[in-house]
Amino acid sequence: MLRVVALSLLAGFGVSCVAFVASTVYLHRGLAHRAVTFKRPVTEAFRFLVWITTGIRPRQWVAVHRKHHAFTDVEGDPHSPVLLGWFKVQRSNVTLYRREARNMDTMSRYSRDVPVTRADRWFYDHALIGLGIGIGMLVLIFGPLIGLLAAFVHVNLYLGGSAAVNAVAHHFGRRPYPNGAGNLQWLALITAGEGLHNNHHAAPTSARLSHRWFEIDPGWWVIRVLMLCRLAKVRLTELHFASAKRVPV
């Protein structure tokens, strides 16, 4: 039994790590903010990984996130803990997201530059199929018991971590820049860098979320490796802040 629990936790954590990396590197920094672009094979790999580990439709995620930046912590923000309370956002993040993702005005206004492809119509817009494939792969690799337990661990870790970025990291944490978000290194380690949220809101178009030597941003490490392999290119070679202060990447 101990072996089953340990393998389930490790497998679930591993899948969540893949999901968080794909989400922050591709969905967030790549699609939503256009901070980094990828070669076609890398883009397709990320799209597939997002599909089988989260079921997220990229156009919807981009639209909801861009609206969050347009109305951060004021009326119109899809998931503001300032307006709703951090605990409610933590608890209801999925519901708040799905409600905004169904808003046709939000979709048309904030994701016009994310085209609907044939692959979207056939595959990526069908969340349950992607998640079914992901769970099926876990069952095939580890067997029914460990595979299903690993899927349970992953779902809870990914949804909980994603909600914490919107809720906890907009209420707690260090605030070296004058905005409503906070930096939480422990959350950044779980979410591949997303917990450095104060930094992100200070410089949203930068692909790097770590601004100081002691801050750890695993998502940036992945981007750097892809850059070294000539598979990715960042839009800005410096961190750009609202105050015009710049730090070399």
C-alpha cells in the first residue's frame, strides 16, 4: 500500500509539473503575452501537453487572462480577491474561469489574434477527450489503481496551484513593485514560476518572471534551454518595467 501511495504521489506530481510548465511557458508567456515564440514542433508539443494534462482551450485561457490584466483588481476582473476575497477565489477559481470563458464579448475582444485551427476543431476544443487520453496513458503505464490515483493527485494539485496564483498571490507575498500582486517563492516552485506574480504584473511582457538573483523561475529555465537549441525566441531581451527601469536578461 505504501508503494502504491508513493508512486501515485510521484506520478501525479510529475504530471502536474509538466502541466504547469506547459501552462506558464506556452499559454501564459507565449500566447497571452507574446513574450516568447516557438518553432512549430515545440508549439505543437505544448498544445498537445496542455490538452492531455489540463483540457484547457488556449483561446479561452488567453482571453480570460488578458481581461484580468486589463482590469486587475477592479470591476471587470474575472477573479479578483480584492473584490471577492482570496478564499472565495481559491475555492471557486474554476467556476469563475468557466463563467468568463463563456462570455462571448470577452472572447471576441481579447483572443482575436488566436485563430481557430483545424486541429482545434478536431482535437483541442474537446477537453474531455484530451483528459481521457491523459488518464488512459497513466493507467497504461502504471496500472488502473496507481494511474487513477495519480490522476486524482494531479487534478487537485494543478487546480489548487492555479487557483493560488489568482487568489493567494494577489493577497499575500513580497511586493517589491507597486501593484496588488505578491511574490511567493514556494508557489513559484510548484507552478513553474507563476508564484512570482508581483514581478509578472510589473513587467507582463517579459518572458522571465525572476528579477533577482535569489528568485527561482523554472519556466524561464525551460525557455532558456529552448533558446539555446534555437527553438524559441524572446520578444524582449530586457525586462521592461512601467518605470522604464531595465535589467539585462
